Amino acid sequence: MFRILFYTPEIPGNTGNAIRLAAITGAELHLVEPLGFDFEDAKLRRAGLDYHDLAVVTVHKSLQDAWDALKPRRVFAFTSDGETSYTDVDYLPSDVLMFGPESVGLPAEVKQDPHVTARVRLPMVPSRRSLNLANSASIAVFEAWRQNGFQGAQL
């Protein structure tokens, strides 16, 4: 199933929501340190509700550690300056959907990493900075899942 990768997430509520997203879609959630919170954070626990035990969540010490563990064939970096619309990608269940930290997004060196297949964007009204991290991940995961027939879901 799809793999969500949050590169150095900062806000516990967003990661808690992503834990919930991973649990209900069967996706994996991968987090690259440093994290802006710890797993005992009340906001993280509250946002994830009781889904923590139902989600596959892995924390990696570095992006290289994440690549070593994931061995990705395709990585889509979601960024406001992406060249490809998220709806123009034909997603495969093994894809990695990567998102950056809330305050600054993915840094240039991560967007240029040789593992990145394409930089992808979600459409927004001009002059708006960004969409909430958990919302962005949800849009991307559900589009990828939809394209693959909602594999594993009860419809």
C-alpha cells in the first residue's frame, strides 16, 4: 500500500491526523527526524484518537535512513512549486508520497534528491501559501487509493 513520508514534521496534530489517515487507508506513515514533538504529546494522541495501534508508523533518523528502509522505486514530492498536478500521476501501490514540514515545506536539496521521481502540486488559488499538511496528505492518498480501486477497503 502507499507510503506517506513526512520530512521533519513540526505540528503534532498534523501527524496525529496522518496516523489516522494511515490507519483507515492501510497506508504506511514514515517520519523523518527531527520531529517537532514527541509521541507522548497530548495533541498528537488526541488527533490520532484510538488509531495509533491500527497504523503502521516508522520513524527514521535521516532521509537516507528512510530511503534505505523504503527502497522506493518512485517518490512524489508534494510542493507548492511542483510541475505536475497530483491528478496527472498514475499512482502505484508502492509509491512514496512525500511532504515537507509545515512552516517551510520541502527544502531544495530534498526536492532535488535523486530518489524524487516528480515534484507534484495540489491546485490552489493564486497568492495562497500552502494547504494544511494533513489535508494535503489526505487529498494525495485518497487520489492514489481511488486510482487503485480503493484496494482493501469496504465499499
